[in-house]
Amino acid sequence: MYHLAPDISMAETEYGIALLNQASGQYWNLNPTGAIVLRAALESEDLGPAADRLASEFTVSREDAERDIHDMIVRLLDGRILVAGEPA
């Protein structure tokens, strides 16, 4: 399970999701694909449904969708946007 890091706030936008690190002032905009991945990571440990959705909506193979999801989760963890485990 994942949750947002303590200093990160999230806002839905017309295009996807905006994330703000309130401590540093840095922000990120996630496109619709990134928004699907982030929502899935915050809602469940099982990211399979997100891979299925990406494969059907964006005409990529499920394997490519799984790889893209993994890569994005790693980037979100490395960027200290997401934290693994239960919130403190």
C-alpha cells in the first residue's frame, strides 16, 4: 500500500492531478495516465486493474502497461511523493 508523503498535497485538475510539496514549493502535474496510476496506488496494493485500464484505454499491451506502472511508482517513491506502507 502507498500513501502520499506528509508534505505532499494533491488536487484533481481537468487534465489529471497536480501535486505540491508544501515544504519545498516544488510541484508536478500528472497527465491522465499518471493520474490513473497514482489513484490506483493510493487505493489498493493490487495495480492489476490499473494495468488493465491503461491497456484498454491507451491501446498498449498489458505488459507495457505493467512496466510503465512500475516505472512510475519507482519515480514517485524516488521523488518522495509516495511512501510505501501505512501512513504514520
